[in-house]
Amino acid sequence: MRAAILIPLFPLAGWVVNGLLGDRWGRRAVAWVACGTVVAAFAVSLAVLARLLALPPGARSAAVVLYEWIGTGSVRAPLGLLVDPLSVALALVVSGVGALIHIYSVGYMAGDEHIARYFAYLNLFMASMLWLVLAGNLVAMFIGWEGVGLCSYLLIAFWFTRPPAAAAGVKAFLVTRLGDVGFLLGIFLAFAVFGTTDFTAMARAAGSRLPLGGPAATALALLLFLGATGKSAQLPLYVWLPDAMEGPTPVSALIHAATMVTAGVYMIVRMHAVYLRAPLALDVVAIVGAATAIFAAAAALAEPDLKRVLAYSTISQLGYMFLGVGVGAWSDGIFHLTSHAFFKALLFLAAGAVMHALGGETDMRRMGGLAGRLPATAGAFAVGALALAGIWPFAGFFSKEAILSDAFRAGRVWLWAVALAAAGLTALYIARAFALVFVLPPGEGSAGPAGCREGDAPRAAGHRGLAPGAEVADPPPVMRWPMGALALLTLLGGALGWSAARPGVLARWLGPLLAPGALRSSEGTHGSEAALAAAGLAVAVAGIVLVWLVYVRRALRVRSQAVQTVLAHRFYVEDFYAAAVVAPVRAVARWAGGFDRAVIDGAVVGLARAIGGGGAVLRRLQSGYLRHYAALALVGVLALLAYWMWR
Amino acid sequence: MEAVLFGITAVLALAGGVGVVAARQPVHSALALLLVLLSLAVDYLLLAAQFIAALQVIVYAGAIVVLFVFIIMLLHTRSGEGPRAGAGLPRAGAGVLCGLFGLALLALAAGVRETAPPPAPGFGTIQDVGRALFGRYLLPFEAASALLLIGMVGAVALGKRLRPAGDPSPGRPQAPPAGGPARAR
Amino acid sequence: MSVPAPYYLGLSAVLFTLGMAGVLVRRSALIVFMSVELMLNAVNLTLVTFARLRGAVDGQVLVFFVLVVAAVEVVIGLAIIVDIFRSRDTVDVDDVDLLRG
Amino acid sequence: MPGILTALVAVPLIGAAGVALLPAGRVRAVRAVGLVTTLAALALAAWVWARFAPGTSGLEFEERAAWVPAVGIAYHLGLDGLSVSLVALTAFLFPLALAAAAGQVRDRVKAFVVTALLLEAGLLGTFMAQDLVLFYVFWEAMLVPMYFLIALWGGAGRAGAAIKFFLYTMAGSILMLVAIVAVYLGSAAGGGAPTFDLPSLLREPLGVAPGVQAVLFAAFAVAFAIKMPVWPLHTWLPDAYAEAPPVVTVLLASLMAKAGAYGLLRFCLPLFPEASRAFGPLLSALAVVGILYGGAVAWAQGDMRRLLAYGSMSHMGFILLGIFAFDVPAVQGSLIQMVNHGVSTGALFLLAGYLLERTGRARTDAYGGVAATAPALAAAALIVVLSSLALPGTNGFIGEFLILVGTFQARPAAAVPATLGTVAAAAYLLAFVGRVFHGPLRDDLRALPDLRAREYAVLVPLILVIFWVGLYPQPLLVRSEATVTAVLRRVAAAHGPAPRAAPAVGSRAGGGERTP
């Protein structure tokens, strides 16, 4: 199992090599190194999977300790891996999707002069993410946790000469770091409670150290969840993710859809033993998840920017995952994570192909009717969109239905209803996006204000937007093949979770590891399962039909100006943050700067001035006249004499 | 005999002291100072300090007063006092201070044991003082010689400053306003 | 010693006070200087008196050192007075306030 | 017999004398001799550091010679876990600073090198002295060269900044001198001879009343707090850091500030355990205020050196917080953070110096897009910034993590707001990166040269240390663990129960079974 260390080490080596030497090599060498290391990581993951499969289900867990990393006093944190079904499953998803996106990037970034830097960052991200999922304790996990945040920052701000990109990178880093404060405090609390942060040790001791529903368990679970809301862009810390679309599209696909943002879900599943001791915290997770799901889906409705639609969609789908783990459906959360990784990566890659063809345009109002000119791209997007909408037989259908039925069967009917409504909205916004981009004639969505445009680098077509008669074509094979592979995975991915008799393959694979959710009150019958699935499917189809009626047939016009405005401002959350958080902090900082000068330094300078003033008074005594000094000396002598004589 | 001698010298010394302080011309002060010094030399003899008495005559009366007189002659008429600048101390105040101080000293003096037995033979002779100087006080004695050397060098240095290079005139009776104070600093 | 020590000390006290009055009242640097010499001599007289009173020669040794210091002081002091006179054309101490703060 | 520690102090002094004998015009020779001297000191310090036996709490390489036996003053040098890494850090940073100075200090080079070497001797002595008077002598010996380094080679406002720095630190030193004498007098209470010798002083409790102990503690603590600096005694810092030449700022921030923190650990805690416990909450509160306040003010600064200065102060708050948590991991974190802060903040100021050297611009808004024209400079800055904002894998994380985890056990109320300080650090440091390196490339910066070979030579060792400590901090931690435990046992023994050690679940190394 020690070979598992190679999984993050390969991309790390790619980062070092490309980071130090990439600028001197040719672009091909850079691309080969970058893709090769990730493919190698995927291959090692497969090998490790094979090794695990050879073991009996109960023994498929191995800790690999590299060396003692931090060890002083009562704080011990080795640098170690935990190789078990969960981490290997995640490693496979991450390295697999990552490898596809690396290959896609070769084509997408072909025109960029900083390709070495790009691939170095991307490799560093892969190393961090793989380390995150493989780490054996919370502190080691935090390396990956922050590492992916760093790479996210670096890649969002990849085109750093563009102020919006630079600002978005900083925003992403700061907002997630705010969540990481919770994560850090959670680590501290874990040390206080367990004396260690080793996952297996904590899972074993959770029952004895954490009273059910006690403050320690609830605090620990909520603090860690705060970290997850930052990294996984949940309410209220989701605000950075839409802005993160300033980065190159493959980055959005890999980091801000498929892998990094799911770290929070993974972490909760990893710490599920603790969450089981804190029902209140689990409820919070489920409620935040459901609220995020519907909120972000609604926010995606009025968004004119294709990538930002997908970003809100990601937030919404992550909400589903948190809803899943919040009702104790650990393996279904991971299932949706996996299928989402497939179809959302596919959607982003297809969107990237559109942008690639249109010279970086992302505003859907400037697109239209592209289905005929980009048939392969349109097909890929359609597959992803149908999966996202939850249409049978795509992966998204199975995973979403699993979560919906989990919520229903856990007795959280309200959450189920909210999630179902969100599913309808999901179908609505993705169908709208598909219609605007591929179906409707160009210029349909009234040319809005400019400014929805990705970085200047991928300039394949050399012009911007959809100019009449311009040469618009499907992307080169190096980009088409990864899209095809992901489409295939999206088609087949449902098999991971759905089988004739639940639990599915993934659930059985993870089964020995994950204690069943305590909140699953009753196993539903097969009949109710089918009814639930039918309800979900009906809502999705209704959403698509509604789009068809409104946008294509123009049979319906349900437009309320107020709703439009609220949606266009995404419920004013960002404005609220700007007014309630950013502005006050800025004001306090400025005030503190002035305070430091005026009051604290002023006190010191004032003291100096007072001494100087006293000196100015006393210097009058120094008349410079000899006799005055002599007289003063005489007075002093007289005083001394008097003292001696009368003492 | 001793009492008479002391009475005479005391009166002379006091008169000289008043003369030093009260004389209008510096040269009169110098002569009065000479009178004080010589009177005190006699007192030293009365107090069995032959060597000091000799030194008093040689160094003080012989060297120091001569130096004063020399400088007074050098500075000629301007060695006196100018018109009052107004910066002075009120004379009454100075008088009161000095009076108080003098009374305090006298009170202290009155409290001292009155007499002592005749000193050992040879007390205060040049051999006696010399033995102390080259014995117990050898280090201060050598330091004093160094001090004398430093004084000499200092005087020479101060004297040289009077004639900076490139300035042919030995002195500057009418000091230019710009250069003068700066140089004095 | 037929004259009691307090007489010598009294003479010394009066001389010292006179010298001090000179320092305080007179404005001619030369006379101030001579007043200082007067005070030094008063001190010397005290030292010699006490040496006689105690029968120890140390007081006289100290007088020797006072003499040395006085000689040096006069040399330097007079040089400074001459210097000031050369630059300011006066020896009135009230015209010299270089020590003013 | 003079031993290796004496040699360590003597080498810079001899080097200074050697440089002083060279003709001032031979700038290259002067620089070479200075560099060779500091490298020789580095070699000695590295040898000492490598030979230092971990696991012992006592002094090693001890040297003792009577100095003023009449009043119990001795020339007593020694190293223990508190000082060994700081000595190594000092010796490590001086060659780098002198190498960097070659590009920044161009006039009076000879005087500069001599002064810097004197400063090195003072610093090394400060970290090694085991006698209160000897410590005080070195402490002041370090102040004077620093004054001249600021006052002679600084920027436009150097005179005011230098005087402010000098008076501030002098005020603290005087208080400490009085307290040293009081400690000396108090040490005779047990009936023995009074002494200034620190190990002897620690053998039995100080014979002073609790109230007096509090006053003495305060006198020492104020002296050290000014040097660190601790809020609100910090206002000399922005002026001094901004006006000193960049390399001198490196020495100020990296080493001089550590002398203050080191003094707290070396003297305040062991000598006055009761008072330390009594003042602990107050100092922890000041530390938290310093962390957040420094971060906020840094964010509002337009001058990059002032930004970094307040940031440095904010980071020193973490060190203070850790010291007064009285918890082994926290104090260990503080010690390692001293080294980290020395490396990271030093590197930040060096980079600021490189930027200033190239453009002469101090304000961050006078830059923009530098990463486009100087990618290596930007990459180095990014690494150093990340280390400074405590990214895991870099050295800064180890220190801040240990400090916070230890503080969380001891003082949760202080740990929570302090953890927010990590966000503040990210805010102002990324703002710095964003304003200087990102954004559109300004036209007047298009010709900005990237790192030169000499600058690589200075930065690469620093970056290597950043990653080394970040990934394998154990060599530092094991060297100080025994000493820190001993000091804290002393503090804990003052009264109250011993510090609680959370029992670990599972095996020590982390529970899971190892697989081959």
C-alpha cells in the first residue's frame, strides 16, 4: 500500500519539473509531463484499487505513515495516508477526471504563452487534491485542503493582468479561508477531545469520547462544516464560486466543479462518525444543503453568462450532496459527487469548446443556433444537461433520485419538497442555457451589457462573439476525446449507484467503512421508490417543457419585472456582503490606521513633545551668564549646609 | 608673638581680599591679590607648613600673579568692566547670599577643636611632604604632572587658534560679526 | 599653636565669602578669575590648618595638588579670556552668554 | 579556556576589526571580508546546531569565567533549546543580508560592514549570555549599531526614526537594568551570596514579595515587549522599518524582534513564574489585539514597507500568544515561529528591498503587473507570502498551528479571535501581491529586470528553509522540547496543577496499523 504515496507524488513531481524547467522546454514536453504524471497517478490508483479488491471487505483499510511531521508535547500529527475504499474511490474520480481535463487543456490552452505555468499549477492542484483525499488525519488533510485553495487562487487569477481575474482569485482565497478558520478550530477541538486527529482513531473513539448530541460533538461537527461551506461554496460562503469563473474553463471544470468544491462533502463523509454523534449538526448540514440547492438554482435562472450559470449549478448540486450526507446517506452523497464530477466536467468542457470556437465569448445573449455549427459540442452539452436535469438514464438521474428518496425516507419531507422544487429549477435553467446557446437564433436574448468574456488567451477564432459568416467549428480531437469520454461516463455512471436491488456498487464498496446513517428511519418499499423517482423525473421534464414553451414556442410569457430584478441581482446577497461585511471591515482598517498614527503614536510623540516643552521652560535657567550659575551653585551649597546643620 | 603675627597677616589678608573684590581697575585687584597671597604664606609658616609657604610665594605670588598682570597689560584698557548690561544679579541679593554663606562657614569654624599639640619635628618640611608625595601619593603626583602637560598643550593650542592660517594679522581688534562668535565657539 | 584653629578657619571663611562675592558681583572676567583664586587660597588655608590640627601631612599634600590645578587653571583660563577678548573685544562676563540654552 | 561560543561572538568582532583595517576605498575587499566573516560564523553556528544534543534541558557548550567576582558577575555563555536555533538563525541571516546589501548600500560601505558585524556579535551574545549583566551588555551592544544603521543609511526620515527607535528601546532597557539589580539583591534572600548568574538564580525561588515580583516582571516584560514589539508599544516600528535601508529592516524584523520574544522566554517566565501566570491573560489579550490590529492597519497601508511592518507586528502577536499560553505545543510553536518569522519576514523585506532598488517606489499602487515582467521575482514573493500567511507545507503553518492548537487548549477565548488573524494575514498579504504583482502591467515597469544571480543566491536558501521547516520541522522541535518542558514545569509549579495533557487516542503515531 505504500505505493499509494505515488498517487499525489507523481503530479507533485510534475509541478516541480514544469515549474522549474517548463519555460525552457517546448510546449509539447510540458504537456506530456503534465498529462503523463496525472495519468500515472490514475494508473497507480487503479493498481491500489486492485490491491484493495484482493483483500476481504473488512480489511480494506491501511494507514501509511511517512514520517512524524509535527510532534511536540501532546500534539502529534504524522504525515500519513489512509488507503481505504473511500479514499481510493475519490482518488480514482479525481485522477480520472483530472487526466481527461489535463488532456483537454492541451488543446484549450494551445494559444497561451504561459502554458508551463498553467500546467504546473494544474499539477500542483492534482497533487493537493489527491493528498487531500488520501490524507490519514485532519492536519495532513489540511495541507491538501489549503493546497487546493491556493491552486484555485492561482488558477482563477491565472490571467492576472486582468483586474477581475486577480480580484476573483483573492476573493476565492479569502472567503474559503474564512471557512478554514472553522476547519482549523475544528482541528484544535479534535485535538482537545481526542488527542489525535487520525481518522481511524477518531472514528473508533467517537462513540466513547463524544456524548450523543453533546456540545463537543455539535461544535466539532459545525466547525468542520463551516470549513466545508467555504470550500464547497455553500450558503453563506458561496459567493466566491461564480467569480471563480474568471479562470480558464478547464480549471472551472476540474477545480470549481468536479473535484475541489466537493472536498467538503468528502470531509463530512470521512468524519461521519463524529457527525453521527451530532444530530443537530447533521440537520444543519441538510438544511443548508437544501437551501443552497434551491437558492443557487434560482440564481442561475436569470444569469446571462454561460459559465456563471454552470457555477450556480455547481453550487446547487453541491447543496444536493450536503442534503444527502445531512440525512446520513453517506454513500449516496459520494455517488452524486461522482456522477456530478462526470456531467459537470462535461458541461464545462462543452462550454469551453463553445468559447474556444467563439474567441472567449461567454455571454449567452451573443450566442445562438450553434447546434448546427458545433454538432459534437452540442451533443456533449446535451448529454451533460440531461444528466444535470435528472433525465433517465443518465448518471444524474440515479444519483439525484437517490438523494431525494433518502431525504424523503429520512422523514425530512420538507427538505425533500425543497429539493424537488430545486430539481425543477435545475431543468429549467439548464434547458434555457441549452436553448439560448444552441437552439435559438443568434441575438435572441437582447444584447446586454458587454463584459462576459473569458481571458484573452484562448483566441482560436480570433474574434469575439458570433460574427455572421465567421468560421465556427468543433474543437480539435485533443479536446473532443476527453469530452467523449466524459459523455460516456455520464451515460454509464448511473450503474455505480443503481442496481436492481439497492445498495448499488458504490454503496457496497464503501459499505464496510461507513456506518449507516442514524437518521434513516425506515426502508421504503420498492413501490414508493419508483413513485419518488417518477416524481423527480416529472418535475425535470416539466422544467424542460416549460423552457420549450417560453423560449422556443413563445407560447408563454410569465415575466415579472420584480422577480427579474431580484434574480438578476442574485437575491442581493453579494450587495449585502459588500455593505455589511466588506465595507465595515475596510472602514475599521482605515480607522485603525488613523488611530495608530493619531492616538497611539500621538501619545508617544505627545510625550516627547511634553518633555521637549519642559526642556524649553527649563532652558530659560541656562541664561549663559556666569554669575547666575555661580549664584545657583551657592544656593545649592547653602541648602546642603542647611540640611547638614539641622538634620 | 604668633598671635601678633597672625593678627597682622589676618588684617592684611582681609584688606587684600576686599581690595580684590572692590578695586575698579584689574591691576589694583592683582596687587591686592598679591597682598593676600603673601599674608597667607606667613600664616602657613605659623601653621608649620614651610614647604607650602614656599610654594605659595614661588608659584602663586611669583608665577600666577605675574601672569595676571601680564594679561592685564596685554588687554590694556579694555580689561575693565563695560557699561552695565543689565544681566547682573542684584547686589543686595548677592550680598544676602554671601552673608548667609559666610555666617554658616563661621559657625562651622567655631565648632572646631581649638588647638593641637606641637607637631612632630620635621612636620611640614620639604622632606616630610616629599616623602608623602613620592610615596603614598605617587600616582596622583604623576597624574598632576600629566595635567600640567595637558594645560601647557591646551594653552598653546588656544594661543595658536588666534592666528589661523591665511590670516596675517596677529589679532582682530575689530572682530567681524560673522566669524567671531563662530570661532569663539 | 598659640592661635586657636577657629581663627584661622574664620579668616579662611571670610576670605572665601569675599571671593564668592567677587564672583557674583564683578563683571570683569579677570577680576572674577582673581576672586576664584582668592577662594582657592581660602580653601588652602583651611587645609593647612586642619593638617596642623591633625598632625598629618596629607592636607599639605592636597594643597600641593590644589596649587598644581590652580596653575593649570590660570594658564588655560587666561588663554580663554584672551581668546574671547580677541573675538569679542571685551572681557565683561555679562557680554558672554554662549552657554545660554 | 575560550570555547566555541566565545569563538562565535569573537568571529564577527575579529572580522569587524579586519574590515576596519582595510582602506575604505576597496569596497569589494570590504564586502568580501564581511561576507567571509559571516560565513565563518555560520559554519560555527551550524556545527554547534548539529552537535547540540536534543532531549536535554540544561545548557550545552557552557563557558564560564569570572568577570567581576566581587559582585557575582561572570562571563557565562551557554546554549539550550531556547537559544540554539535562534543562534543558528542569526548566523544564517547575516551572510544573506550582507550579500543583499551589496545592491543597496553603496556609500560608506566599510562603516556599514563594520557596524553590521558588531550587530551580529551583539545579537549572538544576547542569545547566548547566561549572566544578567552580560546579557544586558550584549543587549545594549546590539542597540547601538542598529541605531547607526538606521540613522546613517536610512531614508529621508531616518533621523527621527532612529531617535524614536533608540529612545523607545532605551526606555525599556533602563527599566530592565533596574530590575536586574533588584533581582540581584533579591537573590541573596536565601542567605547565599547575591548573583547575576541565571542558572544559579533559578536554583531557588527569588526572595522577593509577590508584589515586587510583579513589578520586576513588568520591567523586564516592557523592555522585551518594546523590542518585539507588542501592541501598544509598537509605534517605533513602522517608522524604523520604513526608514531603515531594506537589509537593515531585515535584521530588525528578523532578529532584533526575536531578541524580545527570546527574552520573555529566557528571563520573564523562569525568573517570575507567579507573575507570569498572573500577567498571562493580559499579555494574551494584548497579543490578540496586536494580531488583529496589526492585520487591520497593515491592510490600510499604502506604503509596502509599512504594510509589511504592521504585518510583522501582527505575526509577532502570535509568538506572544504562544508564549503566554504556557502549553508545550504553544511555546514550541512560538519558538519555531521565531525562526519562521525571521526567515519569512526577512525574505519579504528583502523582496520589498529588491523592488525599491529597481524602481525607488515605496507605495504599492505605484506598481502593477510586475509578475508579467519579473516572473521569478513574483514567484519568490508568492512563496514567501504564502509562508507568511501560514499555508500548510510552509514553515509559517507549523508555527501558527502549534501556537493556536496549544492556545486553544489553554485559552480558547484567545485562540478563536487569533485564528481569525490568519484571515487578516491572507487579506493584507494578498492585497500586497495583488497590487504589486497582479493587475495590468504599468508601462513604466516594462523594463523592470527579473531576479539577478546574486538575488537568487540570497532568496534560494531562504525558500529552501521555508519548505524544509514546513515539511520536516522535527529537527527544530526536538532541540527545544526538553527546555520548553522544563521552563513550563517551572511556571506550572508556581502554583496550580500541572498543565493538562490531552490523552491521545490510539497509538502515538496516529492509530492506524502500518502496512509495509
